Amino acid sequence: MKSAQPAFAVLTRPPGRNETLAQKLTASGWQVQVSPALTIVTRMLPQSESPIAPGDFDLVVFVSAPAVTGYLEQHGGTCIWPATTIAACVGVATAQAIRHAFGASVRLIHPDTASSQDSEALWSLISTLADRPRRVLIVRGQDGRDWLAGQCASEGMSVTLHTAYCRAHATWTQQSLSTFQQWSRTDVWPVWLLTSPHGIAAVAQQMEQAGLRQWGKRCRYIVTHPRLSPVVQAAMEPESGNLQILVSRSDEASILSCFEQFRADAATLI
């Protein structure tokens, strides 16, 4: 029953965010397939639309690293960050992108790795700021962080939502498709890392189109927020509720721990 031990991993985060994790998994004996679920491109501003200046806001929330990249590119690659504006995000990777884009002196708030890296944790920081922001900019893709926007608005803050990048479902490469088809024929059920509702939908769609839906029901899944578990369940196997899903924090040490937990659990079945 060698197929019961899931020493096979699929990483679906955007390009540029899988390499370090892939190296660590490979070093631990995993066979890793990197297959980004989404393509992400900067939304180019029409000539009639000027870049939004950070100085017009007390707080600028970046929902992800692509939001930082897209916002900076909309400014022509250079943007001087004012000392009066606070930057905010939910994750360490986005915090690093903010520092890289706008400098180490930017006043930045984000949940630490010991807490949940989500809108709720970020809101707890925003709501306790001594200088409560009045004007808030949320830089995002086509959608996202609606709950956070609603919380800010409910406290009397003026909220502006700005699209800095666009997501689209990626198409699996022929190499990825061939690998998944081979795994399905040989009873290999990998562990998938899924990190967003859009990515989950993209993976489910690709499985359906490739005739791999039944195989997908037997795969294992790691998600980076509890809210994503029912999204995976609904996308992959809504009728049974028997998917194997682990919820991880978004830092790589926690994700690696979940991969190893799946391998250890499967080893008991051999």
C-alpha cells in the first residue's frame, strides 16, 4: 500500500511563492509538483485614472504581496511613502513586500505569526490604534476583504476599495496534467496546498475538465484558514463531507508540519 503514504505534494500558490517550500519538501523526501492555481497581473490604469496617493489616507491595507506589487507598478515603480500614513496587512510575506517596496521606515502593522493571520486579527490591531484612522484604502484584486471594509465603515471610517491586480484561473501545463493523470492511474493521492477561494475554484475546475474529479476526492488538502475548509469540501465533494483536510497557519513552518502530519497519519495505515 505504498500509495497510502502521501509523499507527493502539489503547491498552488502564485509564481514566486512556492520555491522555498518546494525545496524544503524535496529535502524531506517529498515529490513536489508546482502548479499555480491562478495567474496574477497588475491592473494597468487607464489614462483617465491617476494613481491613488497613499498620503490621501490615514491607513492603507494591502491584502497580499501582489497588491503591493500592483500598487507600486501603478505608480510607475516608485512611490514615496508618507510618514503620516500607516500601512497594514495580514501576513508576513506581504509585510516583507511592503518593506521592500516602500522602505524600512514605513509604519507597518500586521498580526504576528503567533496569532491568526486574517482580517479579524488585523481588525483587532486597527481598532486599538491610538490615532484611529478616518480614511482607509484597501488595495486588493477584483474583490476581497469585504468583512474588513465593513468593520471599518461601521466605525465611521471612510473606506476606498482599489483594484491593483487581477486574478484569472491558470491552465495546468502539459507537464502538470501528465503528472496528475499518471498519479490517478497509479493510485497516488497527493497533498494539495490551497490558500484562497479563487485558487480552490480554479483547481476544482481544472480537475473537472481533465476528468480527474473522482481522483481529487481522494487527495488530501492543506488550507491556510478555517474558512477555506468548507470551500474545499463544497468544491471537491459536497455530497459526502469525507475529504481529508488540515488547517494550517500561513507560515511555512506550520505548512510543513501539516504535510508531515499527513505523511505520519498515512504511515499508520501501511
